[in-house]
Amino acid sequence: MNKKVLMIAGVAMTALLGGCANTTALEESVANLGNKVDQLSSEVSMLKGQHGTMSADIKDAKAAAMDAQAEAQRANARLDNVASSYKK
């Protein structure tokens, strides 16, 4: 009885070790996933750069809009002064 159990355990261990020995497909899969991670990392870096550029452009546009608004208010104030001092 013990010999049968030992024999079954030995066959099971051999099958397990034999199954673990074939790792070529696993290595290819890991390499493929590594390549995909590298590609995504480079895309994220590129998008971060674009985001920084767009943020700077937005900040510049906002500053220009604020300047234009201030200039328009000054012009309106000058026109109000001219209109109030004009007599017919």
C-alpha cells in the first residue's frame, strides 16, 4: 500500500516538474507584456509633454484675455468721459 502511494506521488511530482519545464510560451508572453508596458510608458510620457504645452498655452491665452478685458474697460471709461464732457 505504501509503495502504491509513493509511486503515485512520484508520478504526480514528475508530471508537475515536466509541466513546469516548458516555460518558453510563458517567457514569450512576459516579453510581449513588457514591450506593451514600454510602449504605454512612452505614450504616457508623450501625453504628459503635450499636456504641459497645452497648459502653458492656456495660461498665455488667459493672460491675453485678461489684458484685453482691462484695455476694453479703459477704453470704455475714456469714451464715457468724452461723452459726458461733450455738449451740443
